[in-house]
Amino acid sequence: AGKMSAAVGGLKEIVRTSATINPAPAGTITTVETMRAACVAGAPGVNVIPVTFTSSTMAAQFETFSRDTSGEGRDDLDMVLVNSAGTLVTYSANDGSDEWITLAAPAPGNYRLCVIGYNTANNQPATYGFHSAIVTTSDKGGNFKALVPAKVYAGGKATIPVSWAGLASNKRYLGAVRLLDNNNAVGSTTVVQVETNQPIPVADRGQRAKAKDTGI
């Protein structure tokens, strides 16, 4: 209860880079634990991307898309994120290559984001687009704003509208809103994605018939 304020980061363009990956040796990466271990070891069939989050990092997003691979939907890529101790943070292992990892207020530190060539078309190297953005408090774009009420009440409800303007067309952007209490402490962080390319929603392909998860 009391005064509320907000801090925003972004909007920042989600950037696409092109990469090539080899298929992982058959039968070597079949569970979440083997995904984690392969990422830590930089095993064959794994592309390792070093990532650093600071105390000012508000949001991060990493993506691949089936439509954006050389196998035209026949490649099956996965993603996993581990921290500097090699501990699993999160992963994405859907059927196909529609993979995404989104983080709100990640803990500061050095991480490894790994793309895994679980299965590629004709067991050949595959090219793919890697889409990413890391948003900090210093990132400003699109006249991104959040309007909070002057005062809130315990047990009550409030609406916080966000707005933006002047973004380039045919782009995708990431931002975040931190809600701050009357002591200026962060109460929550909300990730905001804005797309100006009139996107067609990606169908939910779900997990594979034989899930990789071994209990995590």
C-alpha cells in the first residue's frame, strides 16, 4: 500500500544472426541432463553462446524458428541455459525448431546459452536464425512508457498501461517494466514484446512424444 512507481527498459530490437550447427551424434543428447552436460562441455552438435547479465538486466529473450532453418521445418533444434556453475536454469525442447527462452529479471552472472542440433535434415549441418535481445535499464527506445497510479491499496486492484511510438515497421522489440514499491524496491518485472510485422502466430507444437525430461 502507498506510493508506486515504475522503471522501464527498452524497447530494444530483437536481433537475428545467422549460424550453422552440426547434428549431435545419435543417441548422445536424449534427456534434459544430457542437454545440460553437453552445453557445459561444448559437445559436438552444440553451439555455445556466452551471455552476461548484470544487476541492470531487466529481461532477456532467445529464439529459433522452424521456418528459419535450412531444413525448412525438418530440423529439430533445442536450447538450454546454464549458469557459471553448470547448473540448469531453463531449457526449451519442443518438436521442431520453434524454441524460446524468456527471462524476467535474471540473476546477475555469466551464463551459457546453448543451441543443440538434436536432429537435422538428412543428418547434415543446418543453418538457422538465432534471435536475441537483452534489455537493461539503460536501453531506451520507442518512447516506451508505463503509467502507474499515484497510490495503491493493499488488497486492491490497479491497471498499469504501457505505450510506445515511432517504432520501425517489420521489426520485433523487447522491453520490460519494473514495478517499485514505496521504498523503491522492485516488486515485480513484466516482459513486454512488441511486433510491428503483423506476425502470424506460431502453432504450438508441444513436447516430443518421448519427453526428454528426466524429473527436473
